[in-house]
Amino acid sequence: MIGALLMLALSPAAASDEKPIHCGNCAGWNAPHAPFKLHGNSYYVGTEGLSAVLITTPKGHFLIDGGLPQSAKAIAANVNALGFDIKDVKWLLSSHAHFDHAGGLAALQRMSGAPVLAAAKSAEALRSGRASPEDPQYAPDNTMPFPVIGNVQSVKDRQQITLADVHVTAHDTPGHAPGGNSWSWHSCDSGHCLTIVYADSLTAVSEPDYRFSDHPDYLTAFRQSIDKIRVLDCDILVSAHPEFSNLFERTKTHSLIDATNCRKYADAAEERLDRRLKQERSK
């Protein structure tokens, strides 16, 4: 989630694709967090406030999201701490083209050599290094820039990407941003197989002058995304910002596995969107 009043600035003191982005939430988002196993071959490798997930296979690995540009080293270090090598990542998967989730992808691509996969709208934005003009958070004087990504391929809704016997499915979930993607896969541990969902952000955040109610087609797509997440097979949920799925709290209380979490996540998103529309009508 990116607040409408965030002031962004690129530090002049770091190298290219890892040059820090500074914002009101960035330091907290980028605080370190120890990596941990979700289930089977799937691991949380993100920071305190920005999720990233590693899915390992004998033929290479998937890595979902890259956090901020300054998050890339921490994510790579978390991968290494688990006994894996960032150079063995074969696919980088993107949730949406905002600086706090896509910012580290260019550096991670450089480290791994892996192409980035994203929905078509996000792929365009990732290649340009700035949010799409269709984005509710876009403004001519605040395009939310991030490092340009060279090798980006687009994926379609329900398309599967396969490494070894692991199949990761893309789910178009636009709304928080155009081209939003969620991802799902099966992960097994000693014959116990679960479905894990990496859910894109579903918060109705925008620039001050944007009204979702003035964009009926976009609003319809947003509601469809919420409905799609609600009915996904979902034993373990990881949201793009871990706080929105209470990921760390569920881990501490040994309640990580809960087949109702995607429904709860979607219900909460729908309530927030309805509140936002009510506020728009009152103005």
C-alpha cells in the first residue's frame, strides 16, 4: 500500500538498481526479517513489511516480488541463509508495478539472470520504470519511479509456469494497480500437500483527486479481483504486505494453515472498498 501523500526521493549515493528509495514507510517496510519455511519447498524471504517468497525445485527456483531497490540484497541474503543460491532463481514473479514491490526486481534480475513475469499491464510499467497512467496512484508529478527492468515477459490469467514438478499459476487481480497478479501453487512436505496463495494487494488507495466511482470499468475489475481471491483454494495465504494477512502473527501462533484466510482477506478488502466509495459519494 502506498499512501497518497508519500514523498519519494532517490538517494544519489547508491549504485544504479539498488539506489534507495525514501518514503514515509520505507524504513519500516525494509526492516530485516529472518527467513522461514511456509511449507515444504516454500519460504518467506522478504522484509518486515514487504513480502517475497522463494519456491525451490531441483531445476531452479521461483522468487515472487522484490521489495524496494534497497531490499534486493536482504532478499538475496535470506535466500542464501536458507542454503539456496540467488543465481539458481529461474523466474522472478511480480505482483504489481509499484516501487515497493517491483523496486528490487532489476537488481534481483542482475543477480540471478532470471526473466520477470507479470500481467501485460504490469509488464509495460516494469519496462518503463514507472507506474501506469491508469494507476489510481499515478500523478504527472509522482509517477512512483523504480529501476527499469530489461527482461520482462507477460503472462495471461490462469497461465501456469513450471519448474520440475512445481506449477505456479498466475491469477489476474487488478484493482490496487492495473496488471495486478496473484500467484498460487501446491507445496508438499512428507506427502502433506497444501495450496499456497501469494495474494496481490487489494487496497483502494489513490491520489487525492482520483475517484474509483468515476471509473466504472476499473471498479468492476477490482470487484472481480476480490471475488477471485475469495474463492481460491488457499491453505496458506501470503499477502504482498504481510501485515494484511497477519502472516507473522499466524506464524507465531502456529495458525499459518487456515483455509478461510483468502476469504477473510477478500472480505476485508471489499469492506475497505465499500467504505471508500461511500466517502466518495459524501463529497
